[in-house]
Amino acid sequence: MISAIKYNNGWFCRMPVVTCTLFVLICCASCSNTKFLADGEALYVKGEIVLVDSSKRITSKEALSSMESVMIPSPNKKFLGGRLKLAIHNRVKEPRKERGFKYWMKYNVGEPPVLLSQLDTRRTSLLMQNRLTTYGHFRSDVTDTIIIKNQKATVVYYARVAEGFIIDSVFFPEITGRISKKMDETKDSSLLKPGEQYNLQTISNERNRIDDLLGREGYFYFNPDFIIVRVDTTIGDHRCNMYVDIKKNVPKEALDYYRVGDIFVFPDYTLNPKASDKRGTDTVMVDSVYYISSKHLFRPEVIVDNIYFDKGEVYDSRDYNITIRRMMGLGVFKYANIKFEQDTTRPGWLNGNIYLTTIPKYSLRGEVQGIVKDNGFAGPGLNLSNRNRNIFRGAELFVLNFNGNYEVQISRDLPPLQAFEFGVTPQLIFPKFLVPFHMPRTYSVFIPKTKIEAGYTIENREGYYLLNSFELTFGYNWKESITKEHTLTPILINFVNTTQTTAAYDSILNENQALQESFDRQFVLGIGYSYTFSNQVTGKNRNPVYFKGSLEFSGNTVYALQSLFQTEKGTPENPFELFSNPYSQYGWTSLDFRYYLALGKQSKLASRIFSGIGLPYGNGDVMPYYKGFSAGGVNDLRGFRSRSVGPGIYHDEDLDSVGFYNQLGDIKLTLTMEYRFPIVGYLKGALFGEAGNIWMQSTKLYGEEGVFRFNQFYKQLAVDAGVGLRLDLTYLIIRFDFATPLRIPYVTENNGWKFDPFGSNEYDRNNILLNFGISYPF
């Protein structure tokens, strides 16, 4: 649900007045918050750490950051220099009930004052000393001083930091048995390295590392608490030795390694005993696994193939983790649990019980939409989705989607126009690779998928045409890791047929033969591949990166086969046909790179570079219409109407009167930078700037003005800037972006630069756009 609205006059054009008023309110809020304090109270406004001995400063940023983290509570948040949230809290009267608008304003939008009396500075000083100790700064000392001025309190913590201890040598236990031998074999991979500073967290990580190693070697009952690291700080010169060993009095079972015994699978397990199936169960032996079921919902081999530990092998915790992840990855189980128990008849053996609880097989989802588009169309929409999990008893997912919408043109600049669209899309997803040959077993926690999708869409644009679109794809999707994903589509068929055209539609296409070919040649027989890298999902990267590269070719196989049996080659003027329709032949690629630079706890600078190119050849010299690139709209170049930019410096003065198609190109380049910051509560703000354009690779469609030239393209970039407001509810983000053009490629005066959105320049005032969207633009 998106829209872009053009503002001619109104409050937005008086933004300087609004901005000044907001600034005055914030300044007043900053000055007057203390008048709400009781006598003898002070507002806590700042806490800082001062390192007393400059010759013995903290040697790691983590140590200082750890000290800062214990300074709680934090002072009231600031916005543009003032404590606006505190001011709102102070000025809203105490509500009678703990609900309603007044309570929400005072305690959700507003923020109660953080008082000096809420601080325990002595406890904080001791915590800082403890944090210094965990980083090897033994015998450090922290004291505090409170400074109060005009009922505003600042707490200064003076840290006298002792010199940190450095690891001299690391010793592992002597080899006296299998477990000590396994520990000794991995000492070269130890996280405790001579020459590095003592760090308690590193010691903890080393214990976990050893525990993980032993878990792979059959030590099922071992845990990190059984490992001790003794530190000897008496060797002098602020250096220490570390001795890694197993504690005494560890239970015997923790020192024994185990093999996997019998494996039992219960695919009908329920957490509710009253809902358990009363029918008798059947037990089937599949690859030495006991499959016990009463409902027979799945083919047994589907479950057994995703069990990664085998009877008789040494227990390996990695096999346990992979099995759990893959059972959940099948998409048909709500819970998956594996319990290992000692075999009472065979010491040193573990029997495995796999309990699986299913998700309901069928689900129906409906979604009603209100659609507003920036080309003047608006109307209701309806999406229905029916899901069948496990349609063929192999954990396959079948989805049947229906979508429809009715739109009417409400723009005063265009004549009344109605449009209706209806589509149906069946999807079938298999939790494995469907290939005509044997695939070796992979040790990935992610289940590969094969996806078959078909689709039919009919669109009726009143007064112009009736469009029928057919699509069929067959492809594979798999994750190399949590950050890397691949999609291969060896079969990609798309056919678009325009019928019941009117004289108005025909006259537009007849004026440009290349445009006519672009609409006609939308029969695609292709293959595609995409690679996605994103470390956002890990949650461990302060400055995450996103990259997606896509590649697609069409018509090559069919063209090569037809060329073998025909004397003449297919050309744009005399193309090869399939089922009496010319098909497209092209190569297409796109690159999307995004970088999110953290500037604070909630502020970030988001950057994006997008580039793409499509090159027709052989059977045609124009790209299919739906494969063209566009620029302008709610997600890029927001200062321009959707698909109104380019190509190059080309400009069609009658574009607004057309209504049913917009500017497209074979080449695209856009650059976006957006500063995102918190305002108050769920309300976030943004400042952004964008540049970009689209181009053609030939003069056939838009002439010389639309062609990409290496020595000219950077002079033809459209530029805009704007501000945004976002209601970030985590599960839903509602976005309002105000933007205006700064540079218009086809304008010759002042090289296209326009920058006076709030002054007397009427053109700029008439081109301030409000873009409404769901979710962030990238």
C-alpha cells in the first residue's frame, strides 16, 4: 500500500515556522524540567569516567565500555539538545487510571525523571572495579564525586587503573586417558594465547570451546563447569601463567564417552495427554530407526532422512544440533525434541528418542488492503492464501494464492479511468532437491527446497487494453550458511498477451515502433540465478552489510536449437517464433549493495547502491516491457513521481496524460544515503539524499537523449532530498517521506539544479512529494 502525493500549498510549505516552534519548545523543555522537582531533589543529567593515571590507561575499548555499561540508570534521553520526553511527562497531569490516552502520553511517549536519589554510586564504583578485574587490571580502584548545580547532578567516577596482566604461558593437563588426549589435541586452537591480556570472558569462552569439542567426541554428560583454569600471577612483571584442567570430583559418567544405540521416532507426539490418539501404533524399521506412528501422516523415510546420528557411531553434538534444526526446517512441526537416555543393558550406549509435534495441516489467510498509488489510482484489494502442509505426505507445502483489486483514478490531472486486476498463483515447495540423479548428503542445518510456481493474471485497464499474463517457474533455493543464500531457476517461462486494445492505446504504440516491440515481445524462456549475503540476521554485527546479485538469460537454448534447423538466423526484423509468437533473447543482471553504519544506540546511516543492466540481442533489440528498470517513487528518488525519471535527459511533456505506462530503461544506477534517528517512543525520523537515473543502450526507443554514454551519464543524474517520519512498531513500520527534487536531468537552466523548496520558486513548491509506504525503503 503506497502513495506519493504532490503538495502545492499548505502547512508543509510553512515548515520553517514549524521547525522554529519545535526548536523553541525543546529549548523551553530543557530549561524548565527542574521546576517540577521536590526540594532537595536533583535531576541526574550526566555520568562520566575519568582515568586518573594517564600512564596506566585501559588497554582495551571493551574494558572501558564494560565500565560504562554499569552506570545505571541512564539520564533522561535528549532530542536536539533538550529532554523532550521528560518535558512531556512533566506537563501531562497524572492520570486517574493506568490506561487511556493520558497515561500513554505520560508514561509511553513521555519519560519519568531520573533522579540522583535513584543512583547507588558506591555500588556502581565497586562494579566498575570488578569489571576492571575481569580484564586483568587487578587491584584497581574507583571512587566517585557528585557535582550538583541548579538541581542538576553530574556523577564523576575517578578510576585509578592498575596495569593489566599479560598471559605468559598456557598449560594443558598431562595425557592420562582418552579425555585428556582429546583436550591436548586441540590446544593449538586455544583461545588463551601468550602475549594477550588476561580476560575473564576469554577464559569462559575457552571452557565452552573445550566442552563443545568433547561433545563432538561422545562426552554427552560433560559440561563447561567441569573445567577449571588456574591463574598464577606470581611470576612477576605483570605476567601470568594459565593452567587448564578438569576439576576433581567430576561425576564418572561425565568422563566416559558414549555411542548411539537404538533410535525411536514419535512423529505424532502431543504435549496434551488428553488429545493423544487412542488408536494403536505401528512400528516400522527404516535404516535401523524405529518409526512409531498411529496417524501415518508422513512417509517414514522423509523423517528418517533428516536424522544425522546413526546407530553404533560415537555420539556427536553436531549431529544432534543438525537433526533438531532440520526437523524444524521441514515446516510441518511446531516442536522437535530429542532425549538421549542411557541403555540400562549396555553401559556406554545412549538410546535416542525423537518427539515431533505437528503444526495444523491446513490454514487460510485473508488480507484486505486499501491501495493508493502515485499515478492517481486508488481502490480496495483482497488477498487470500490457502496453505496445505504435507500435501503428499512428504512435508511438501502447497500454497494457493488469490489476489484481486479494483482501482479508480482520482487525480484531477487525468480523465476518469478504472482498472481491475485478478490473479491466481499456485506454489508447490518440496523440502529437498528434485533432480534426476542421486544427491550426496549435506551436513547443513538448512534444508534445500525445490519450488514450482505457476501464475495467471488478468488486468483490465478501461479505455486501453485487456492484459493476460502467464508465468511458470521451476527452481531451487538453498542456504550455504545463515548469511549466504542461493536461488537457481533453470526454468523460467513468462508470456504476456495484450488483447481488446482500443484506438487510444493503439495510437500511442503506433507512434513508436520500438515501444510496440517492447510490449509485443514479452514471451520469455529463461534461466536465472541470484546470490544473497546478509549478516543482519546474526545480530552480532554493529555495521551490517547486505548484498544481492541476480543474473538472468532468456531465449538462448530455443534460439540455438532453431538455428540448427533453419538456414536464416533470427533477427529483430525477422525473429524466430515459438507457438506463433516472437520470444525475447536477452541477458539481464542487477547488483544491490547496502551498508548500515551505526552512529549510536538507535541512530544509523543507511547507504544503498543499486545498478542493473539488460541487453537484448539475437532475436530482438528491445527488452520486454516488464523487465525494464524504472526510477522514481516511494523506494528510490522519492522526490520524483513513480517511473517519471529518465531515461537520460529524455522528457515527455505528455507523460501525465498517458496514465497507463511510464518511463523504462535498460540500465539503472541509483545511490541513496539515509540518516535514521529516534525522535520519541515509536516515532523515528530520517534525513535522506538520493541520486540516480535510467538509460537505454540504443537510440531506438527514446533517441539520443535516452542513451547511456560513459562520458555523460554522471551529468544526467537526478538528485533529490527529503525528511521522513516513521512509526516503528517492530512488526509494522508505517513510513511518511517528504521529498523534493534538487536536480532535474532534462532541465537545461542552471544545469538542472533546483534548490529553493520553501522560497518563492513556484516550481519547487509544486514538486514537494509526500510518499507513504509500509516498511523502510531498504
